[in-house]
Amino acid sequence: MNLNALSIKSILLIFIAIITLILIFSIVIFVSKYSQLQNQLAYSQLQQSVEKLALQLDREIGLAQQNVSRLKGYVSILEKNFGEADENVAFLQNMMAEDLQFENNHYSNYIALEPFKARQYFNQQGKLLLVHKNPSLRDSDRYNKPQHMLQKYWTEQSYANDPRKSWYYLSKQNQGLQIIPIYFDTDYTKMSIFSISQGLYRDQVFEGVVGISILVDTFFEEVENKIFGDTGGMFLADNQKGILLSKIGKTGSPKLLFLNATERESLGLYSNLNQSFWKDILNQDIPYRTIKNDKEILYTLSSKKLQTLPWTVVSYQQTAELKKDKKFGTFFITTGFIVILIMLILIILILFKILVFPLSKLLQMAKTVIAQPSKTLPKLQDNVAIEIRHLTEVFTQMATKLIKINSERTKCIKLLQASRLAHTEQTQQIEEYKGKFAKTEVEIKNFHAKNQETRLQIQKARVEVQKHKLEAQRAKLQSKAASQTKAQFLANMSHELRTPMNAIIGYTEILQEDIQDRGQDYLIPDLQKIHGASYHLLELINNLFDMSKIESSQMDLYIDTFDIAPIIQDVVTTITPLLEKQSNLLKLNCDDALGTMSADLSKVRQNLLNLLSNANKFSKKSTILLTVKRETEEGIDWVLFHITDQGIGMTQAQIKKLFQAFTQVDASPTRKYGGSGLGLAITKQFCQLMGGDISVESKFGYGSTFTMRLPAHIDPVENS
């Protein structure tokens, strides 16, 4: 055969002949084979559906058994006592809720303890922990979310001694895994469920039960909704008792012709029906079997026993409907082959009409145009060979030329457009620059005029500034001289005053001893008042002396390394008599290992006494808390002293002037509490001299907290 002489028409005719022969041969072979397999395929859907569903139900029961084993391990949380009892219960119930989220049929987890275990863990008569899903959310995505599950517990022990509670009683009698038959939980969940539970035993002693409940509605849903045609479906039955567990259909359903069961557990297949074949069907795995029901209607059944439960899954369909569907399928297969063959012939005829003849004509026209554009187009002739190859060559030449021409034309258009756009943008920029230039000229003229005026104002301002600088320097020198004079005066006066005050204090102590020896005790209160007033006046003089030293920069630090705990105890011993006068109680809260610190011991001690005296003065019949701890911040070791009282407290306005020298928080003529106003000011100055600081938090009427923060190790060189 000369392949170069073949046309598209010849090739299509040969192709359709070959396809027709292949289709006819395939139809004959397929129909023959299909007839042989028809009986087996007619029942395969019933058998496969039963086996698939039985495997799925067994898998869900297996997962439930695994969850029960996991729940058993969770009980060890109570034994190890990780936290408080309520915290352990909350943690345990959260873990139970997490387990429930992975299977839609798993409805609840429960842990129930024997009374003696409930008393051991919770000091209660009983303990039943229950976590279950919210039935109202069953059709939403939140149904399986742990955060939407309900967590409950009961402290009564009725479940422990009631044989009717099969979920508890059966596990109490047997240590193995127990499958509890379907029951309606009237006490806790108010739902129809069946359970898988296991007892908790230690050394053969029963301690409680853990388990998981499966909701009957969801577990039976797929079985009850399965449909085969108009008359077929599925059901679950107890192969030991012969009870039909699931329902067959709703009232009026054609499926009820098989077994009239619109409710669950309403029909006994062994006792209520006079049909002996049910025991064989429910207790064996039957691929398919044909039976007659009580209405003498022929049905085909397939059954599969569950491995984990004494239940059997059964599928059924009227035999006549089943075979009718298969015959109908054979008819459709044969008809389909014929339709495909007819469509193939129609497609080839259409291809001849819309493709072959136009291509031949187009080829002739293309050749004429290329060879002699001005000549009349030739007519289509018969027996034209290899049209497609010629047409491809011609159109390739034309396409190459057109592509080249279009490419060059496109480039020219783009260059022209770009040039026009650039010219337009340049024109706009020139116009904008002209406008800006004119505006700038006006602004420059205005600026020169304003600049001249500004220079005159600057010269005047400089003269005024120089004048104010001289006045400020003069005032600064006067202030410094006055401050030094005041500080020197206070230092001299305080030194001169302390000597006679110490003499007065000494003489009053001597007089008290002499008067006691002479038996004139009635004079002692007056001498004590003189002694107290003298001691108070000496304290004021010392404060003045310290303040004058600080202001005159003559205050020195004497750095020693000392243990913190003994100095705290010394301060407590010193302040105790003052606390007793106010009926206050001092409570200590110190870290176990306070260690040592390098600081000015006397100033640390004085600061603590000032703060505790201040807290005692503004409190009465209350508790004062002294807290001492260490902390490290940015590589620096700090010691923190917190003094908390339950006194009168302060307002924000009072806090602002708290550390000012010679200032009282209550400056009214009728103020109740005395003081010079120097104690806290000196305390703050001492803290700052040692590289620390003091702060206060207070609420009026609720007390105050003073925090003294000092570095644990003060460098004498840096501080000096």
C-alpha cells in the first residue's frame, strides 16, 4: 500500500471499519461473561456492605476498649497526688473530655470509686466522675469539641451497692473487660447507651470502675439508614437472645414488609416468629441466603457476626427486586455499546462534513494565493492526496511571515507609545518646574524681608539672655552661700545642743534611781516624762545634724560586710517596746538564705528603725509585716526590705510630699500625729547615698507599704 497516496477520507473509513469490528467482538464476549457472573454479582453488594459495616463497628468497639485501658491509667493521677483534690479532678475530667473527641459514637467516660477509696482521695462517701457530650449539639461541629462537653461528679455512693447498676456491678464481680448490654441511663445521662467497663483492682481488692459509654442513636444510625433499592436495608440483632436491636423503618416504609419493627428491641426473632432459620443466620457468617418471611415474600439475606459484641449485622432485599436490578443493568450495558457505536459513526460523518472537505478546499485556495495572488482561486478537485501535510507546510510559511511582521509592528507601536508617554511626562514636569520656580522666587523675596527683621529680634534676645544669665549666676552664688551658711549653722548648733541634752537624759536616769532608793515613787512619772521629752528632743537634734551633713556633702559611709539576719533580729528587739505601746504585732517574712551584704550597717539599721517606727505610729492594734528577700536584676544583687502596715494610709497628694524635709503629711493645726518631718527624708537620703532608693504604695484608709531597695554589695570607691 502506498501510504503517500492515502487521504484523510480513506484513513477515516478504514478507522471506522476497524472500530466497528472491535466493538461488535467486545459486546459478544462481554455479554457472554456477564451472563456467567450475574448470579454472583447480584448478591455481592449485600455481602460487601455487611462485612464492611461489621468491620467498622468492631473497630469502634476496639477503640472504646483502648480508651477504657487509657482511662484506667488516668486514675494513677489521684494516687500520685500531683496537686489539690479539686485540681486533680479538674485535670482528670479534662483528659477524659480529650479522649471523647475522636469518635462520634463515643458518648461518655466515667470513673466510679468504692466508698473507702472516695474517702481516701476526697474525704467523701462516694465519687463518680462523668464527662459526656451535649446531646443538643449533636448536629453541630461543637458536638465533639472538648470545651463544649459536660463535666459532672456525684459524692453519693448509691451506685456502689445497687446490683441494678450493671455498668458497676458486673465489673465488681469480674476483673476482665465487661460489655454492658443496652440500657436507658435514668440516673445520670438520660440516654439509651451501652457501656464497656473494667474494674480497678489492687492486690485482688476491688477499688472502682472505669468505662466508656456509646450512644445507641449514633451507633445504630448508619445501620438503620442503609437502603438497598426500595425494599432492602440492614439491621442489628443479638445472636444470643435473638432480639432485634435496631428498627427496620418508619411507619409506611416498604421495608416493613420484611419485618414489622418500627421500634428498637421490640421483636424477638427466636420466640415471636415461627421461623427456625434465624438462629442459623444470626450465629453464622452467611454470604447470601434466600428465605421467605411470614408474608411468603422471597428475600435474599447476608449476615456477619461482630467479633467484639454478641451481635450480628444482617442485610436484606427482596429477591425479585435484586434480580430485576441486575437484568436492567445488562440491558443498559448492551444498549450503551450500541449507542457508543452509533455516536462514533455520527462523529466520523460530521468530521467528513466539517473537517475533511473544507480542509481540501482550503488547501487549494492557500496554494493559489501563495503562487499567484491575482489569479482566480481554483475549484476543488477529486482524489487530492495528503491534504493535511501540504496544508501544514503552506500555513507554516504564512504563519512565519505573519509572526515576523506582527512582531515588528508590535515593537514599533510600543516604542511609539513609550515615546509619546515620555514626551507628555516631560512636558508636565517642565510646566510643574516653571510653577515651582515662580513660587520659589516669591518665597525667597519674602524670606529676605523676614530674615532682616529676625536678625534684629535675635540681637535683642541675645542681650536679654546675657542679662538673665548674669542674674541667674548671681542668684546661684547667693543661694549656695546661704545653703552652706545654713548647713554650717545647723551642724554647729546640733553639736552644741547634743551635749546638754545627753546631760539632761543622764541626770533624769540618776534621779529616777535615787528616788526609787528613797521610796518617793510618786515623782518617777514626772521624771520619765522629762526623760522621754529629752530623748525625743535629742532625736530631733540628731536628725537635724544628719540633714545638715547631707546638705553640706559631709556625710560619710562606713562600709562593712555583715549578716543580714542578725541585724533584722536586733532591729526587731529594739522596736518591740514601741510596738507594745500601740498594741501592734510585728510579723517577719524572710528568705531562708539572706546571706550577707556590704553596706553602712548603722544607716541600714537606722533606716529600718525609722520605717518601722513610722508604721507603728500610724497603726494601732494591727499587724505590721516586715519582708526581706534578695533578687538579681541585670547582673546586680539587690536586698529588698518591705514594711507593710494596716494603718491610716495616704492619698496621692500626701505621697508626693512624703519625703520632703520639714514637711508633715498632715500639716493642719489639728493634726493627730507628731514628728519633725525629717525621718523619712533622711531615710531616703541614706538609701540614695548607698546606691539604692525607697518607694511607697498606699491607699487611704487601707495602710501603706514602704520598699527599701539596697545593693547587696556597695563599692566604697564608687560611693565616695
